[in-house]
Amino acid sequence: MPADPAEARLKIALQPMRHLWRGIEADLVRLGVNSLDDLKERDPGELFQTYCVMSGKEFDLCVQDSFTSLVEFARTGEPRAWWRFTRARSFPQREKKAQRKAARAGQS
């Protein structure tokens, strides 16, 4: 268990998110995120950019998708794998069309 109380709380809160990298709790605390409530208010793109700067590395955009899945989990409570957000980032028009189609199907 992490020594930092915020890391320990995040580790418990993020248990449903099994697809994340080991030690993400420490990375989130370094980014100023101490709880899921903090995460709800954050912009995934900004988290990604800051993470790259803090780490001194240029990460693949799948890491940004991981931050998107984290923020959405904090907002909705629904754990969704990061790769579910890759399509939306890569093909926004196709994703919007699929969402409209799903909404129409739900109204029937």
C-alpha cells in the first residue's frame, strides 16, 4: 500500500480500472489529483500534456486516452478501457455518427 494517504485512497478508488499502469496513483498525485472528485474537474488533454512535461518524455496518445478513461470514470463511475476512447479521439465524426445511430435505436 502506498505511504501517501492520497495515493492509498486513489489506489482503492481506481480498483475497477484494471487496465492502467502500475503506480498511476503517484503520477496522479504529482499532477495535483488527490481524489476522484479532483479528477472530475480535470481536462484529460491538459493532464496528458503536463504528464509529458513532468516526465520529460513524449508519450503515445494512448496515454492521453488513459487519462480520458480516468476522467470519465471519475465523472460517471463506469470503468471503460482506454482503447474505447482511442476511436473517439481518432475518428470523431465516425464516433458521433455511431452515437446518433445508437440514440435513434434506443428511441425505437
